[in-house]
Amino acid sequence: MAEDLTEDGDDVEIQASVAPWQHVRPIGEDIVATEMLLPAGHQIRPVDGGALLAGGITEIMVRKKTRVTIIPTGNELVPPGTRPTAGQIIEYNSTVFAAQVSEWGAQAHTHDIVRDDFAAIKAAVAAAVEQSDIVLINAGSSAGRRDYTADVVAELGEVLVHGVAVRPGKPVILGIINGKPVMGVPGYPVSAMVALDLFLKPLLYHRQGLAEPMRPLLKAVFSRQLTSALSAEEWVRVKVGRVGQRHVATPLGRGAGVITTLVRADGIVRIPQQKEGLVAGEEVNVELLRPLASIERTVVCIGSHDLTLDILGDLLAQRYPGFSLSSAHVGSTGGMMALRRGEAHLAGIHLLHEETGEYNLPFLKQFIPNVELLLLTLVERDQGLMVLPGNPKNIHDVDDLMRADVSFINRQRGAGTRLLLDARLQAKGLSPDKINGYRREEFTHLAVAAAVAAGSADTGLGVQAAAQSLELDFIPLAKERYDLAIPRAFLHEDKVEKLLEVIRSAAYKEAVSVLDGYHTEKTGQIVMQGVE
Amino acid sequence: MAEDLTEDGDDVEIQASVAPWQHVRPIGEDIVATEMLLPAGHQIRPVDGGALLAGGITEIMVRKKTRVTIIPTGNELVPPGTRPTAGQIIEYNSTVFAAQVSEWGAQAHTHDIVRDDFAAIKAAVAAAVEQSDIVLINAGSSAGRRDYTADVVAELGEVLVHGVAVRPGKPVILGIINGKPVMGVPGYPVSAMVALDLFLKPLLYHRQGLAEPMRPLLKAVFSRQLTSALSAEEWVRVKVGRVGQRHVATPLGRGAGVITTLVRADGIVRIPQQKEGLVAGEEVNVELLRPLASIERTVVCIGSHDLTLDILGDLLAQRYPGFSLSSAHVGSTGGMMALRRGEAHLAGIHLLHEETGEYNLPFLKQFIPNVELLLLTLVERDQGLMVLPGNPKNIHDVDDLMRADVSFINRQRGAGTRLLLDARLQAKGLSPDKINGYRREEFTHLAVAAAVAAGSADTGLGVQAAAQSLELDFIPLAKERYDLAIPRAFLHEDKVEKLLEVIRSAAYKEAVSVLDGYHTEKTGQIVMQGVE
């Protein structure tokens, strides 16, 4: 070895002994000519590139990328960047499809939006079939009047399948034109993604000569009862959390039009056709959409909705990359029930006890007496009535809700905000039955504010920050305490400790102080160390 | 719903009953203004793009990509596409690094090869630090005479670490110049990849605000004894197979310069510092480099080397994407031992029994009498002496190996080819001790051929196809039968059935028939249905 030589002019002194063959590298130790380096259908990883170059190979034959053309259709669609008017929808499906197609190893080309016109759609499809390997026609695949896709495919080629026994995703169309697969993809974003996953993904991987990658499976306990139609397989989007020793899967909303349920989903549970649904506590196989490691680092918060939970989640992710806060909004009472069932690490609650005037504690003692808890204040906040700017209906207190010309929008049963309303009505001797809209329910402050802002209700009760964000006027009625209840069993889990640290940070208080109607003097204070 | 209306001129007939609020979609069902869509540090997936556009967001702030400059250095390096002369090395590390850096979310720029010249390296590093966020200097990090990296970093900035207790990867240099991280990466490709994985990967993910993705872990049984230095953590590359009910990890070669060991590796086993090594049968945690699903679909073949195993693996992967054949070359006897230890699904063997003249069966009965097997012929092939074109040393049979002017290269102990030589020597009454090079061992036919082609030995025994592929002359000595032994317990595993189907296919026989000295008349024939 060079290190063991000393040179002196023309002389070289060898300073270490050497055994026979010790520093000799056998020929062909790494690669021998004609030996197979990589089999067919192999995806080239960084090290493979090295082995190829080391073997003197600078060019290899690869599969041509599949070219997929996406044709969005619909009179109601406007391109992103446009502000939609009533009845218009921002066309975002094609962006999602294109990104998904590219993730599955193909190349996407997106056509301009085509209006609901048979001839125009037919012309676009015919041209796309010429120029690409696969064509996706978005929407027009269900049975509505202006749903031309099936007819277009039938005229240009053949419809093989129209409708499948899967929900969401049912109205998919599978056809073939000039030997090329053409797919009518449902318009609702969740239906669309299910249909692409079921029918496009295997096709794209097959064309690459690769096995379709499977989502990792996780056994979890299903937290709710859920009924499912016998006629179709149902894909249920779920949040998954590791709470204590078990993984809990909680279903998200089932609306096929709600893309945020896919954004928030940690996994998919498939309920087979002919199965009536799932019972609470049933073991299910979850197909994971996020790495398990990231699920393990998620704090599950179920309970009342508060705007600052978003701030908390954002700061947690910034300070501790990989950690996250998942919050489900089911109201304060729902949160306590979730703690009792072992589905959450913590619950956000703000329940005023009418008789004692005390917040939260009496309810915890009543509903979950057997769970030893830490109760910690997150924020104090102003609750009040939200109205349109200028208060056109001249609303000033809950008495005005009795008026025939005032429509109200309520929060769901079990929500602290609803209880606050009920308490106030009772104190004033007013009957909820007289309120126009008392039974119309929303699940969050922002949804109530949005209903008021859109004019579908004249007023609703909520926090000031929700009114502020939608530029509504606000009539304060009460200042309330919003606490987090955390079972002691979870207090020393790493992720919960990290969340508590963020709650007590200056950054959290600063971010909250920007919002109207929030008070952080008591933030992080411990109300109670344990209940027996 | 439009589907339930019939229009007749100006009249519209409603044909289905509707309950209150039934077809009304609540405002804010999907997204409400000011609600957080995605937290900080979130990687945008296809559905996330849809949610952003649906929320009217067409621009977002993202992290700038980290720019990494890679500087290859060394007088011995030539760029890919050049045919290296003796002592030259094709510079492929920078290509591997660049692909790896890009997989880890950064942007790579590769500098031209810099000669071993202090001033030139210093100038290149100084310029790279100006233009990038991180600089990698490849090689020059160990203690050899021409290893300038540490001195360059020390002159321009500060060396923080020189050498770490990890093997391979030991001679890494970590430094800082003008506040920017600079890394001296070892020259051996495996050392380099370990060093990048340990020190660059966390840095790149940290700069993206993301948690470093962890390789999935798998518990496996380590198949061999392996001693490891106490002074360092050792990263052992392993092949992993699911054989029967357990996962078996078999170590690959440990040479830090052998990039194909990384290409072939299914995972990494880390032996901690202060641990003397692993014993056969010890449970280990394997960090997987391939998805578990792909490992489950791998047929593990351990035994004698045959060139047509590559063809078999290639056809299997083509016909059944996702399935693969992993073959380790340890000789026929080693293959039988692997079956006995339950480490392989099948073993390739070609052992001539001198007394009976029978192939393979007598050895199986002797070595693994308790394993019930199927024995199936893969090919028959010609074995003989490989010599340089024109046979300059005039070699015609094993008698010529006794000559003082003839050097030989042998196969390893337990290889059928070596036993064939021994049998022939004994039949002629010749002593192996007289052969110059009898103790010099190679593990494959191609390695023997490569040694002869390079002139480091005059001749060696091997199959004709190996001679053919390196354009050597071939003196046939025997036609032998190469069989596959498969324990009956594995015969009905899906992957083994698929492999058997490929063996019996016309495609396999056609591909083999292109090679000289192979005979496929008996391919797929069953020699024996079971041994008790």
C-alpha cells in the first residue's frame, strides 16, 4: 500500500510486511463481461446507474413513457385562478390526475376545458386518441342529461363497462377506441381518485412491466358503527392514530365531492360488497396513504373545534418535522366520549356547567369519572352572534332569534357552543322551539360563519375569530374557557410532550394574539392534575 | 336532481319526492376560507394540489432546493464512455451521488474530474462553496499520499471530523467552509454510499423541514457466522428471502469497492461497535432497501453458478413483473448445505459421483437425506479448459496442468467443477499438488474466464459459454448435468411454480440455445420425485 512506502530519491523502502495475494484484487470481483447486471423490468436506482457505468454501459433500452391525455368537460367549470361565480366550479381534477399519472410513471397532457357539447367532446376525444396511449374524459360519466361521455365512446369505439359496484367511483366508463383504452372518470374528486386507482393505476404499471405497488396494510380498530350499501364495495376514508397500544381508525366524511377528506385521510378501509357495514370495535385492514412512522408521530385530538388547533398543528410540524396534530371536530361531548373509548390522546372541550358556573370539570367528572386526566387551558375566547356587516337584521341578543324574520344556524348536539346558547335561552326563559333554524346543524365555527356570510342564515353563534376571518360583524355574548383534557396515560408519550411544549411556547401565544377575541393569559395553565 | 326531471316545453315535471335539505350541500362542506388546508413542512401530493386549487390558491411558498456540488478527484479517473486502460477507473460515483441527492430532494451539480493537485482541488472547492449550499469532494479522504481533501478543507475553512467508527465509510471528512457544509466522501462506492446515508441524507431532509424517511425494518434470521471489528459499527449488505415461514438474511461480499453488492442487496444489517459479530441463526433487524412485497416474491437459489440462471431470472421478471430470482454462488456443496439449513428454495448442483458415474443423486442422499426433494434437470453443459485464443501454451488436457510453464486458476472447494477436475486427475493418477495455481480460487465460471483473458492464469476449468463470452478458446473435457434440487415443501409456493413454468417454457430453451456448449433436451425433466 502506498501508505506503507517511504521514497528517498530513486529508492523505495517498504515498511510493512505483506502476505501472498493480500493486496491483490481478483479480476471480476465486481463485474465480469456478459454477466447480467440487472434483470428486465428493473427500475434504475442510483446505485444501479453506478454499476452500469462501471460495466462500461452508457446507454440502456427503457420503456417509453405512457402518454395520458386528460380532457376536462363541463359548462360549470372555470380554470384555476378564476374567481368562480355561483354555480361555477374551479376545474382542479385535471391537475390532480396529471400529478397522479406522473407519480404512476406516465406522462400527462391536459386538454383545455371542453363545454358540454356532444360534437366538441367527440372531436377532442378523437384527436386525443390519435396523440396518446390512454385518454381520460373527466365527468359526463353518470346518467344526467348532459352526460355525453358514454355516447361519444360508443360512437368512436366501444364501451366495455359503464358503472361498477364500487362507492365512490360507481359511474366509471371503460371503453376502447382504435385499440386504446379510454376511461370516463367520474366528476366528484373522490369518486375520480377511486376509479383511477382501480382501473388506471394497474394499467400504467402493467405498461411499465412493473408490479403495481401495494399500499402497506395496518390492522386497526374501527371506532364507529358504519352502515354500507350491500350493492357495492365501499372505500371508507379514515384517520388512523396510535392511541396507547392500539391503532384506531375513525371514518371521515363520506361525501364523494369533498376532496379534503382525501387530503386528511391516513388510509382506506374497504367494506366488501354484500357486507352491511362495520360495527364499533371491529378489526379492519387499513390500506395506508401515509407512512406508518408518520402515523405513529401523530397526536390525535377529538372534540370541540377551535381555530387555534390549526396554529398548534402548524407550529408542531415546523418545530418537529414529521410530527403532526390530527383534529376531528365532533363537539365537546363527542370528545369526552372519544377519550372514554380510547380513540384520542386529547379532547378539546368548552362546556359551561349552568348550576356551578364552572367550565369543563363537572362534565368530565360526570362523563368519564374513571379516566385519570390532566386538564389544561388552551385559550379563552369570546363567543357571540355573527351577522352580516352592518348588522342588517338588527340582532343584539338571543331574544332576537325568536323573531319570525330572523333565520338561525345552530351547532350540532353536544357542541359547547350549542350548550352555551341553550343556557342563555334558559336563563332568559326563552324556548328553542321558536327559533327558525334551531335544528339546522353545522360542525364548526367557520361553517356557521360561512352560512351567515353566504346569506343562507341571518345569524349563528360562534367565536369572534370565525366572524373576523369571513369579515362578519360580531356581537359578543360570553367569554369562555377552552381546555384540553389529556389522560395521564398519554402524558409522557414523546409526541404529547412535544405538543405541550408548543402550547407553552411564545410562538403559539403570538400567533393566537393576531386573532380577534382570543385571550392567552391562562394558556398552558393546569386546571386539574387528575380525577379519580 | 336533473335526472328526476322531465322537461316539456316550458313545463318541468318533478318525478321523485324530496325530503327537506336532502339535495342541499352545506356551505363550507369541503373548504372554508381561512381554514388551514395543509400544515407547514407538508409535501404536496396529487390530492393536495386539488384542495389548494379548490381553495382558490394558485401559488404557495415552498422551500428552495438545496444545491449540492459534487467534485470528483483523482488521476486514475476517466469519464464514463471512455475505455479505461490498466490502472484507470471509470468515474461513476458522481453519477450515483447526483441521482441519490436528487432522490433526497436536492439538486446536484457535477464538476469535471479534478486531478490530484492541491491547488486545483482547492480552487474547485472554493468556487463550489460560492455557488452551492453543500459541497461533496469525492475521494482523497483517506490517509494516502495524494489525499489532499482534509488539507484543502482545513485551509479554506475547518475540518470538524476526519474518520468515523463505521465500516464501510470510515475515512469520511466533515468540514465547514464559509458556513457551508463540506464533505470529503470516501472513494470506494460502498463506503461513499454509507457515508452519504449517515451524514448527507439527514442534512438534506432537515433543510426541507421533513423527517428523514426510515427504511422499513424486518426481523430475519442471519444465516452465517460473521466476525466484525470491535472498533467500528459495521454495515453488512444482505440478501433476504422468505423461505418457508421465516425470513433469512445472507451476507453479501464485504468489499467496499464492489458496487454490485449494493445493487444486489435487499437490506442492511448494522453490527454495533463493541459487538464481535453475528452467529448463524441469530435474529437480526434488517433495514430493507427493497419493498417487503418484492422480497416475498423472490425465489432464493443458492448453489453452483450457471450462466443460464441469469436468463431464468430475466424471463421470470418479464413474464411476472414483481417476481425475481436471487442466486448466490457458493458451489454445489454449499447449495445442499443451504437447503439443509432452510436458507434457499432451491439449489443448483452438478456433482459427478466417481464410483457410480451418476450425477447429483448420490450426494443428495448422503448430505441431506432428511429433506424430501424434487430433482429437476435445468441444462446439460460442456465443461472444459479455457485458454487464450490460438491456445499459445498448447494445452490439451489436464496432463498439461502439470507443466511448470502453465499456470492454473481453480474453483473454490465444494464446486462441482473442481470436483470434476479432481476426478479427472485421479483417473489419470495425477497429483493436484503439482499444479501451479491449484490453490488460487474463484467463485464463478466467468471469474475464471476473466482471469485467463487477462493473462493472470494460462487456463482454468469452466463451461464453454463462459469461454465464448470472453472470446477464449475452449477444450471440451466432459458433458455434465446441472440439476435444481427443490424441497417438496416449497414446490407449491406461487413463486416457485412460476419459476418452474419459465424453466419449461420455449422462451427459456431458445435463449439458452444461443450459448455454446449448452444442451436443453433434458431441460425440465424430473430426475427424482422425492428422497426419504
